[in-house]
Amino acid sequence: IDITDIVLSTIYSKVELSREIAYERDHIYLSIPEIKVDEHNYLVSNDSLHVNFKELLLSQPKLEIYRDKSRLEDFTNKPLYGKLLQKLPFKVAIDSVFIEKGAIVYEENIPNNVKAGALSFENLDAEITNLSNKTNVEEPVQIQLNADLMGTGKFHLNWQFDVYDPRSTFLISGGLSNFNTSSLNDFL
């Protein structure tokens, strides 16, 4: 399967969203120029859809997240990724997800601040293995990510979690090298 030019975005503009919400909520814009799926199949069993992919490739995705911090903070308990995968209305199993040359920009607008502070990850490459919400999967979801933080630092992340761990525990480690801390001034 080859899919091109996918865009997912919040319905409202950033300004409109801030007018509509009482509590902090993210404005999101995601563009993915190309998605490729290799070796896929779909099954229906006991009125449940099962989606299986051998490999999923996302080329040059860009995720922009904006949060207006002038709104009230939402202190409700939010589920972690394992719980979110469990709640999908279908079963999914993806052996490998590859992200190539991605970018993430997170902006926060703090009240009385002249300019929103931004945190960015560029040249983001990631590999996600064992992405599944099927109960018979024994291996944890594993994520390895490499990116340039704020254009200067080399950022590496290893993360793993078991989708059906009742305590939602996870193991995460990483590193940052050659980082120019002054590039964080606008964000901080």
C-alpha cells in the first residue's frame, strides 16, 4: 500500500481553539508526505477486525503541537500508551514501524509572553517493533529514536512497554550530546 499527502489537523485554528476551550488542549497539525505498508492482511474473527502489517514506513512526517498555557490545566488522569492501544476498536499487529527524516515541533504560549516558546526535534529517525494490542504477543513494544534536538544536540531514546501490563510500567533511557543549552532560552 502506498499513501501520499496525508494531513491530520485540529478543526480550529490556534486562536479559535483557545477561544473554544476552558482547559489546556493541544492544537495538532500532522503531515505525512508518504506512507508505505508491506505485507498486510486483514481478518474478521468473532465480529472483530484484525489488522496485520509486516512493515510500515512513514517518510518525512512533521508533527506540530501548540498548547495555550493561559487556559486551566487539566488534572484528570490520562491513560498511558498501553491502555490507549488496548482501547482500540480493532486488533492490530505491526512487526516494524520506521519513521524517516521526521520532525516534531512543540510550542507553548505562556500568558503575558510575547512569543510562544518552541522545542523542536529534526532529522528524527525511529524504529518501533512489536506494536500490537493482541493478547498473545509476548514481546514488549520497543521504540528506538534518534533526532537532532533544537538543531544542535544529538538525542537518542530507548523505550519499551508491555501493552497489557496492569501497572502500565515502562522502561525508558536515552542520551543527549553536543547540545547548546542556550537554544532552550526561548522555550524556557
